Amino acid sequence: MKIQSIRGVKDILPEEIWKWQWVESIAHKIFSRYGFNEIRVPIFEDTRLFSRSIGETTDIVEKEMYTFQDRGGDSITLRPEGTASVVRAYIEHKMYAPPSVSKMFYIGPMFRYERPQAGRLRQFYQIGVEAMGSPSPAVDVEVMTMLIEFFRELGLKDSQLQINSLGNQNCRPKYREILKSAIEKHLDKLCKNCINRYERNPLRVLDCKAEQCKEIAQNLPKMIDHLDEASEQHFAEVRALLDVAKTPYTINTNLVRGLDYYNMTAFEVTSENLGAQNAICGGGRYDTLVEELSGPSTPCFGFALGLERLVSLVPFKEESNTNPDIFIVCLGDTAKIPGFQAAHELRLAGFQVERDYEMASMKSQMRKANKSNCRFTLIIGENEISSGKYILKNMAEGDQHEINSKSLSTEMTKQVNTNN
């Protein structure tokens, strides 16, 4: 019986994993520069964590979560997003004491039962950032500018920052009723999803991608016109600091976030190379979530981005860096042990070494050496073992010379330094 991968998941094969590793290495470099440290949280949690934090009426909770009962009868869910798990860890480990801003990022798989399509899988990978403990607009802007710097380091040139304000808990309820009244006049023209959203989460109508809904949304009341004084002041400071940082942005009054816990600043970074679903990254402020999950009042700001989409956009200039430094060619049975010893010594010295384990003909082994794109080939045969002088071939230059087997790693280091 032939068993294949489950629909909606993807193997990341050795020939492409180097791209992912490089992107992740840049994330580590840039985020640490801004004081963020990595956190690793479990891939499954108590189901109540996600239903309470994300919102009972969201598509994620209603339709997309992988939820099951474990053998103890508890309801368990594979994490559909990372923020709720980080907040749970923040509360559980009392990371709020003593009071300070906790800066964390995570990298790992998320799970949602969706219709598989390009750039959207059932197991997908995210990079997320959470800054927890300060209501300052400076936190909002530092995180957004860090993200833009991350994209710049990756070589993305067409990304665009869009921002909006979703208001605070004082002005949101009033705006929600105003919005519902305006939407009610267009119910017969909305798509099925938006008709369902109308009662439960009317803000989601604003960012619907269906053409008929997009036209209606253009003329609906906007949150930015119904902010209270505190929300207006916060958003004004965010814009002023973005200007100070010389970070271009546009205000998108239809921009909302799909999760219930967002408030105040919301943002997305989009790319012209992604078509209609053009968001690379989204995030914003969530000042009530920690408290809703029984923690202390803790204002927070963060974002999450999909690695599949990001990797597809990065203009990689280098080939895989997994090519060996040295390929060892062993000729005859007498070369088995010396070949093993040479490989072991060189690896301990820090070289990336490959060899042919089948002890094929010299022609066959040299063909494999060429295919591996190695820098050098080390040839070990009966004559070389007797003389104590192995043959080292520079694959780029084509020249070769003898190298002392007794000081192999030392002489190999000199050769590499000479050819760098």
C-alpha cells in the first residue's frame, strides 16, 4: 500500500530547506537587535485557550481548528496561531513580574483545516513577534520598523505598510452599532460570509475580498472617523513616529484584523507579487487579551507572517550552501579505513566532507564529486597510502598536488585559506 502525505501539507525537501533556514537566520539576527528573544511553545493546547482568545464567532474557531479528545477525555487543539500560546505562557510563568516589557518571537508550525490552495496549507509555518507590557505608541512603531528592516534585509523591495486604528474598548461598541445600521441597508447585496458576519463581527465586512462587498465597504462608516480622544492621540503618535523613522505607510481605513482581540493600531504589509491575497504579514495592538485569559492588565503589540509566502517572495541570490568542501575518492579495499579516517579527521577540523560509500570506480566517484559541487577532491588509493601522500584536486582550477596524510587537516586548512 502506497501512503502519501495528507492533503494540505507539504514536505520541505533538502534542496529547498536552506532557503527557510536562511530566512529564519535573518529573523534571529534582526529581532535580537531589537531585544527580542525566542520562545518555543507547545503545538497543542487546551481548546478553551483558542476559543476564548480568538473568539467563538471567528471562522478559525467555528470551522478551521483541529480539535480532538485525548485519552484522558480533555479537549485538545493543534494551535491555529501563536499569540494565544505566548500569552498563556506569559501568564503561567508570571513573566509580568517584575513589570517590564517582555519581547518574544516564535517560529513554528500552525494548523488550520482550510481548502488547500497556493500559499495556504493546513499545516503552515509562521514567524510571530509579541511585545508585552507597554501601551506606548513607540512599541507599535519599533515593531513595525523592525519588520520593515527584516524585509529589507531579505531583499524585498515592493512591500508596502498599511495602517489603521481599530479604536479602544470605549469607542468600539458605539462604532459597531453605527456600522451594523449602515450594513443592514445592503444585506441583500452582501456575500453569504458577510451576511453571517453582520451580526457577530460586522468589522470583518470591511475587509471582505468579494467584489460586491468591497464596493459596499467603500461607503460604509469608518472606525477612524469615530475614535475617542485617547485613540486619536495614540494613532497620531504612531504616524508621527513612523515619519521620524522615515518609514513610508498608507492609511487603509478598511483594514481590520480577523481575530477578536485586536484594538487600536492594526497593520498589514502587502506585496504586489501576491495577487488578490496580497498580505505578507499582519498584526497590531491587543491590550485586553492577557486580562481576558485571567492575567494582569497587560497592553501588547505583535504580528505574525506566513513563512511559505515569505520564502516564495525572497529573491535568493545564492545556491544552497550545503555543498561539501571536500569529496573523498577511495580506490580499492585498502583505502576503506584510511578514507574513513580522513573523513573523520577533516570533519572534526570543521570541514564539510562527503564520500562515496559504494567504493565504485574512480570515474564513477569523480562523477559524483563533480555533481556534489565540492571545492576539492581528495584521492586515496594504494599508491597514495604507501607514500603517505594523498592527491588533492582543486575542482574549480583543475590543478592537483600531493598533500601529507599525517598533517591532513593542517594542510587542508592552508589550502582553503589560500583559495579564499
